Amino acid sequence: MNKAVFLDRDGVLNETKADKDFYYKESDIVFLPKVSDALKIIKDKGYKIFVITNQPAIARGIISIEEVEKLHNFMNKELGEMIDKFYICPHHPEMHPDVPEHAKKYRIVCDCRKPSPGMLLQAAKDFNINLKESWMIGDMITDVITGKNAGCKTILVKTGYGGKDGLYNIEPDIIAEDFMEAVKAVR
């Protein structure tokens, strides 16, 4: 079986801003320091790398799945093709009155939207991953819950939201200043 490091996207790989909710253009993506170096360390430790990201902008009709995939291809190219696969949840359970007709099919309760572990479970199936030997790294408590729900070890980074989303009361296995410190803790 393989082992993996699952990563949230925004706030772990790329910068986030308090006044911006969605990052869906190449020009929106500013990678955090040493991200490529940290990804190489993960690979050198023998882990597969997966990005696990909720993308509610799809359910709101702001961007299409194809546009998100194009952005992820750009990101992976910029990061040296070290990410094995991006898993996205396009769903959002709340219906806003101004949602375009084409996006309404994504307005559902699903098992892939974090903190549900659906994306990690799918990656485990797709790539023969031992989740107990794997890690989830994120900047939100939601990411920690997701990792724990899948049976992974968890690391909360202080970048991005830095765990201040306040949605749940749970402790990660490790708290790290940034992605590089988190990666060094992966064993």
C-alpha cells in the first residue's frame, strides 16, 4: 500500500487574503514561500501528494469544473508536477437565489465536502493508500476534522486561516508555523 500527504489548497500552498473568498484565476495564485521545496521533501520521503479542496464557487456559478481543473494544471506545472492528483468538491448545500441554472446541480449535501472524508476515501481507493500511514495538512479546523474522519494524522498550519475558522473544537496531532515546518514533521 502507498502512503500519502493530503493538502488543503488555499492557505497551505497559496496565499489567502481577508477580502477574497475565491481563488480561481492564475493571477489569483501566489504561492507561499518554499512550497516547491516542501513538496519535494514529501516526495523524497516516499509519499504521494494529493490536494483536497472544497470549491463552492462552482456551486455558486462563478467558475466551472473545467476552469478549476485548468487552474490546477497550471498550479501543478508551476510546482514541478509533484502533485499526484487534485480532488475537488464542487458542491455546496445552501442555495442562493442568484445561482445560475447550470450550477444548481451542485447545490446538494454530499459526502465529499470537507469535513466529510469522501475525497480522501476516493484517493485511497484510486491509489491504494493506507490512510493510517497518511497525513492531512490544512489551515482550517475543517481540514483537521477531515483528516481525522479518514483516519489520518493531522497537521494544522498557521498560514491562511491558521485554525481560526472556529467551526469545530478538535485538536490536530501537530501545529506548524508553515507548510515547510509541517512537512518536516511528516514521518
